Amino acid sequence: MSENEKLEQAAAEQAVPAPAKPAKAEKKKDAKPDKKSKPGFFARLGKWFKELKAELKKVQWPTGKQTANNTVIVIVCCIVVGICIWVFDLVAGGVISALLALFGKG
């Protein structure tokens, strides 16, 4: 941007008055609720359990067959990853032993 354009833009910004800021709303003097308006511990606990039960009814639970299938998949994946790590460990150990033997320190 050239100097002239910067000066023109600055002059245009000064010519337009800034919008007036709205006044802040007054804060309430009584910010704390009355202790009488807050339900008791057991009432809140009962409400929590009712809401928990309502939410759990909305959950789509897997069938026994789906659960068994997913369990088998997880076990097979763990075995495959374990075998991959075991093979890598054997290869890395062999490479390190070969390097140590090559340089006469093993």
C-alpha cells in the first residue's frame, strides 16, 4: 500500500465517528441465591438419578453377539500387534548383536 493510500485510509477512519458503546447493565446486588431456593442434597441426588435413568434409556446398547464380535476383534488385534513388536525386537536385537560383533565389542 502506498503512502498516499495509507494517509487517505487514516483520514477516512478519523472522519467516521466510532459507534457509541452501550451502557453496562447494573449488577444485581443480590448475586447469591437464597438458601431456601436451593433444593436439599437428597432432592438433588434423586433428581440426578432420575436424569441418569432417562439418559441410559436413550443409549443404544449393543447385542450380545456384537459385544462378542468386538471382543474377538480386539483380542486378535492385540495378538497381531504383539507379534509385530516381538518380530521387531528380534530383528533389532540381531542387528545390534551383528554391529557389536562387527566392531569387536560383543
